Amino acid sequence: MPKIAVTRWIPDEAVRVLESVGEVAVSPADRPLTPEELREFVSGSAAVVSMLHDRIDSTVAEAAGPGLKVVANVAVGYDNVDVAAMTERGVVVANTPGVLTDATADLTFGLLLALTRRLGEGERLVRSGRPWSFHLGFLLGSGLQGTTLGIVGLGQIGRAVAERAAAFGMRIVYSGRSRKADFAGEFVPFEEVLRRSDFVSLHCPLTPDTRHLIDAAALRAMKPGAYLVNTTRGPVVDESALADALEAGEIAGAALDVFEAEPDVEPRLLGRENVVLTPHLGSATVETRTAMAVLAARNVASVLAGAEPLTEVSA
Ligand code: DGY
């Protein structure tokens, strides 16, 4: 039976799929493996089921050996995998698109509402035991109706966020590689998204082009009353520039579910009331995480059976 290395816990449903095609080794460590541990762990594997915190590069492929056939990343994002290096070695790379779209869009909207309705502040106040009482001017936020949502990257998740925004009566502008004929929002240059939006929500993948897409200049281009929401990958935002912009009052607030150097967070963001921080929860529902792991397992099963993966990534 071929060895299948799973770098961290996955749901039983996915393990069962893998067990039908190979001998499954799940890392017992309740943490990301170090690069050395990862290389040792994958040695002799035909398949690696990887997590977004694993850096899967040529050294990992080498450590796995010539029998490595497939890397199945349990995430839609695959910036942690050197796809070109895998392709060069004939190793198939797969990701998990589609199954996490709704969960991530829901979380994005939750963050938007947490920002505008000041849920974090309110929650912290109640828990603090400090006195408070209802009055007409107490902890006021603002409504979403009639505001403009700017979507950066109109993939499946961006579209699902737009659907939710439409139900809230928001206007949509978006930027990306091309105008989508079947989408009602207004396609505008990235700079215009920044300039016109009350909320800028990031849904582009992390690539060399999008690293620090939101830098000091981008933040200065946003409206002073605007909010930034990031549920894609941390390095799309320059966290230090974001802290500067918030300190200078250049934007009204930000919600981050992902961080430049997870799990570390720019310390200046931690104490700010107008910042909502969540620990990479975009896809974190039982149903979604199970579906992601099962899809990754099916990708492995297909490739080990000599068939095409269901959701392959190309270099
Ligand atoms: C992904 O799949 O890329 C997400 O970040 C996981 O929540």
C-alpha cells in the first residue's frame, strides 16, 4: 500500500477515503511541523495531504522521494505550495475550491457587521464588568444599506460576498483580472475600488503581485470613513502600514481573519477598539472543514488510482 502522509489532524470521513487507497500516517503533533520534521514525516510517501501552514517546496518533494505523486492541499489557497517545483517533478497539486465558498463569505459578512455594529467593543465592555446603560447615543455604529462594498478579486468567494451584500442593499464595485459579463457589480480599476468603497473586502489569492497590495499608499487612497476586511491571506496587507493608517485616522477600522506571520499579529493592532481580529476562521464550520478534507482525500484517491484529480492546480 502506498504511504499517505497527512501533516495534521483531519476528520475521520477523510481518513476513511484515504485508507481505501493507502497506508495513512497522520502527524501526531498538535501544531505545524517544522520544515525538518515535515521532510522527515513525508519520507517515502506517494501522497502528502498538506495544510496551509506547510511550506511544500522542492526539498519536501525530494524528502518524499521519487514515489511522490500528489500533494493535496486542504485549502483553496495554495500559496504555500511551490506548484512549479512539483510540476517539474511530475507531482500533481490539488486544492479544495468551492466547498468553503459560503462559509468564508459568511465569515466576511460577520466581520463587516462586527465592525460596523461595534460588536467587539460591546462584547469587551460587557465582559469587563464596567457599568453601562442603554441610552440613545450609546455605542452607535452605522448601517450597511446604501453603502458601497469594494471587492478585490471576484472569484467564487468574492461573488458569494457580493450576493450577501446585495441582500443588505449595498452597491458593489470590484476589481480583478477582467470584467465578468454575468456579474451585476461595476468593474473598475483597483485604485477606484479604494477611492469609492465604504468597505474594501479582499478576495484575491496571495501571489507575488498581491503581496502587500494593501500598503501605505493604498490605505491613503481609501476614504477616511472606510473599513478594510481581509479574509484571504495575511501578506496581502502590510500590517505595519495598516497600524500606521489606523493610528493616523486614515481609515475607520479593519477586520482581519488572516495575518502576515500567523499566528503573530502586529502588536499595535491588538489594543485598538476599531479592529476586529479572528484566528483564520473563514472556513471553520464542521461541514466545511469536513468537505475540504474529504475533497483533498478524493484528490489523493483519484491520483493514486491513476485518474485525474478532481480539483487540480496548475503552475
Ligand atoms: C483556504 O482554504 O485557503 C482558507 O484560507 C482556509 O480557511
